[in-house]
Amino acid sequence: MILILLFLAACFLAYTNGANDNFKGVATLFGSGTTNYKKAIAWATVTTFAGSIAAIFLAGTLVKNFSGKGLVPDNLIQAPEFAISIALGAAITVFIATKIGMPISTTHSLVGALFGSGVVAVGTSFNFAKLGGTFLMPLIVSPLMAAVVSLLVYLLFKKVRKAMGVTKQTCICVGSEKVPVVATATKNEFIEIGTDAKQTVHVMNEKDCIETYKGNFHGINSQKLLDGAHFLSAGIVSFARGLNDTPKIVGLLIVINALDVEWGMIAVAIAMAVGGLLNAKKVGELMSKKITPMNSGQGFTANLVTGLLVTTASIHGMPVSTTHVSVGSIFGIGTVTKKADLKVVRNILLSWLLTLPIAAVCSAIIYWLFLLF
């Protein structure tokens, strides 16, 4: 019965994680008007699920870190009550945040829950040094790094685009160009003028392409190319989130051999997908529309930076928050454009500050109740 309760607690945590986090990877697609909400959440669901499955092979270090190993004595890790307290404490925190529409970090919630149950269980024997170095430092540094990197990358992209003269109407055109041909024959004293067709590639405005190829050409303009890159970058962010978050939840299951890693990853992936499909809209709208207005280029830059940072952190076992990195990247763009809503950003930062203590208190109370009964 206790193992079933642990499995259900982990699935509840995965569900709330999906509800609060799944849309974050595609928020800029929706916010920039590149696509609608349904298509955005569908793309997020598919790519997040893929990242969760990839975590089986790429994110073993995170599973170990979030089992609590090294923070508390090994005999406590083997107690299912400890893992249940962590899962429920974090899940309740994320559930409340989702209901009020605040994009908080499941990673931060798990760290708080680990701290709350750990202190109740072992008191001063809790490894505070590892908590700070392995968990808290990446959570603090990552959003600042994301904001700075996205600001610099966007300014670089903008400068390169202007230097190359690329606009929304710029098109890469491939087709049979009509080239004038002049043939002369001195003996018969006549001149023949005609045209020949040659396969060519040009970068020019779409209007010029129509004239050059007499309307018959294959081409893709810069806006369509950017939208494609934007979708790809959103997929990278969602994939990275699945890769980074799934092992953290599975770590609560495998330490007591409740479930094999592979089956744990699959169960968590399914619960996350369901949570995102059913309850992601409120948080998604805040991320997409309320931090800062953005266009496709700005959204692409924010997603690219987020995806690269989170993927790198996952492979190296660093427990960064996709939420913190994503919000930091979007805020970096808002800083450049000077359109960021500072009141919304302030409220998000406040919710981040409250996440750890709320999760710690919830987890500590649940573990204390287990000890009583």
C-alpha cells in the first residue's frame, strides 16, 4: 500500500509539473502570434514526451541527485514515507501556483521539499553544504545568465540581420531564370535575339523573384524560415525540459526499488503530458502575453538560449529550472525592447521566493504526520 501511495504521489507531482511547465517551451510561439494555443500545446506535449524518454539514457546524474542521496543518511532514503513527503510537498506547492497562474519551478519545489522533510528527519545532520552548492547555486545563477545571454544574442542577431539587409520580404528563390540570348551570323548578315532558361539561386525580395523567374520559381521568404526556426527552438526547449525534469521525479521512485528507471520515466512522461494538455493555459498566457510583447525573432532568440542552457545543464547533472531560465530569457528580450512589464516580473520573482519555504513547510508537515501515525 505504501508503494502504491508513493507511485500516486509521484504521478501527482508529474501531473502538476506538466500543468505548470509544459507550455513554457512554446510560450513565445503563442506570444508572438506564430501559432495558436492548440498547436503550441500539441507541439510542447510531443517534444516534452520525447525529452522524457531520452532522459532514460542521458540524465542518470539528476536521478541520483534528486533521490536525496548525500543530503540525508542512506537509511532515511530507503524509507518510502520520506519520498512520499517530498513528492506531495512539492506537488501541492506547484498545484497552488498553477491555480493562481504563477510559473514557478518544480525543481525549486523539490529542493524545498527535500529540505523540509530532511530537517524534520535528521535535524542538523542534513547536508546544508551540498544543498547550497549542488541545488541552490544553479537555481540562482541560471535566470541571471539566461537574461544576459538572451540580451546579447538578440543584439548580435539584430546587428547581423541589418548588416546583411535581410527583411521580412527577403526570399531565397530557386528556379529557371529567363536569360536573354543574342546570336549573330556575319555571312548571312542577320541577328537573332531570344531567351534561354538557366537554373539559378538568388536571395532577393519576393517581388523581384517573380519578375526574374517570370512567376515560376520555388522560394521561401525570411519570415517563413524564421517561423520554422522558431518552432524548432521551441521544440528544443520542451525537449530539454522533459530531459531535465523527468529524472527529478523518477529519483523519488527508484531509490526504494519501487519501479525500474525505464517504467518510471514512461509513467512520469505520461502524467506530465496529461497535466499540460488539461491545465496549462493560465500559466501559458502569463508567460506568453504578460511578461513582454515580442515578435518572432525575439521569441526565437529567447527559446534558443533557453534550450541550449537547459540541455547543457541536464547533460552535466546541474538541476537548473526551465522556468527560471525561460523567464530570464524572455525578460532579457524585454529589457532590450524596454517593453517588459516590471509588475508582472516582480510578482513572478515573489512567487519564486515563496516556493522553497512553502514546499519545505508542506513536506515537513506531511513527514511529521507519517511519524505520528
